Amino acid sequence: MPKSKKETTEKQPTKKSIVLEMLREGSVSVAAIAEKLSISKQAAYSLIGDVKRGGVVVVGALKDGAMHYSVDAPKKPKAKAARAFGKGAAVSDAPSFQTEAN
């Protein structure tokens, strides 16, 4: 009798996605992350770094002698910074001339 594969349509959440969810819920300590996921504190720091490298802005604050991390609300870019090079005002077509200083 051939073995049948058990298909699962629902994926289990990854540790990184669990950490991201915890950070979005509010301020959380590294010890709390490590305890919830049953991992070391070093692994929890690594997961926070992975979330940061994914483009999420993570901020830390010292509370009760321990660092607590959370996701910072994305800042709106300033109008000047939002313009990419070459996408702003058109450059004049007039040729530029060097002038001699008197």
C-alpha cells in the first residue's frame, strides 16, 4: 500500500512572524520573546534583527531596567526627500556659461 501525503493547507506561523506580531501589539522585552518561543535571548535578539532587516522600523526603550522593543509607526517622507533624482522640476534647456570674475 503506497503512503499518502498529508496535505496541510494552513501554514504554521514562523518565529519571525510571531516576533513581528508581538512587536506590533506593543512594547515587549527580549526575555518575553525568548520565553514565548522557547529560545535563547541571543536567538530572540537575532529574530528582532531579522525583522529590522525586513524593513520594519523597530524602536527600543528602557523600562524597569530592561529594553523593550516595539514597531514604530512609519514616518511620512518629507516632500523634498520624496522626490527622486530626475523626477523633480525640469532642468532648463538653456546652455550654461561660465562667467569670469572681475
